Amino acid sequence: ANLDSITNGVILQFGYQEVGHIKEIKNVVRGFSRPQLDLSASKFAKVIDQAIDSPLQPPFNPYAKNHHFKEGLLGIESGQDVVIRALLYPLRLEKGPPYDIDVDEFTRRISNLRNTLGRAGSKDESLTVPVNEGGEGRVQGNVLAGDQFSLAYNRTPEEILKIVYGSGNESIPGGSHLPNGYH
């Protein structure tokens, strides 16, 4: 990916954290399935096209620029999500070249898509919200997304699969990044 040194360092840390998570899962859960992941630019482009509700030209490539990489990974895990949101927040009004869509709108569309696919109400939010939905009903900024009490949203495993599969159904694999499903 074409990333600046700060973003590259953050993503490198996330990668090592994920390796640690998988090692622990393998220690706790015997027979841990390792589904094939497809993290190609074309798969990310399909997800973003679905979020924007039309194909972008040129196709979205999360590896092309810092803005794109952060937008494409928005919301992977709560702690990592906060770091990515904090890096994106100052850029929220900037356009995500070559598209005429600002970073805040990209995050809003991605959040809306995940809420639609998860089918469990609003558990995802963009970088800004209406003031009455912000912390204590007083701010529009939304670096740390949370419910009406500013508590983190929880997702069930079924909700996560509905989103990851891109189908809105935890039993229908083949969506976005798990082309062969999760066994």
C-alpha cells in the first residue's frame, strides 16, 4: 500500500496484534477454522460501491492512498477503530481523491451499509453525527462511536458474519472478503 510512515507504522502494529489474537484463539479454540480471505483491491471496491450505491470510477483502491486505506479498514476492532477514526477525523472534510466525496461521507456510507447488513439497528456511525446524537447531545464530532450513553456497541457473532459475508445473512457465505465462507 502507498502509505505515509505514520499510517504504515500503525498498520504494522495492527498486523502484529492480529497475529497475537489468532495465536490465542488457536490456543483456546481447538480446530480453529482459517477461512480464505480475499483482501484484493477489487473486493474492497465492491464493498465501497455497495456503500456508495454506485460504481466509483476509477474503482476504489484502498492501497492507493492513506485516505483510502483508512476508509477501507474503518471499524475492524474497537481499539484499532478508534486509532483509525482519530487519524481520519482531521481529514473528514477533505475529498477522497479522485472522488468528489469527502471522508466523512465515505465513513457515513460505510457505516450505513454495515448497519443495513448487520440487521440489528444502528451500531455503527460516521465521523460526525447530528449534535443531538453526539456525546451528551452536545457535539457533532464522533471520534469514538457509541450508543446514547457513549458506551461501545456490541455485535453478536451472527451480526458480524452478516456484515463480513456482505449478504446480510449469517448463513450465506461468499460475500466481500470471505469468498468461500467460514466453516
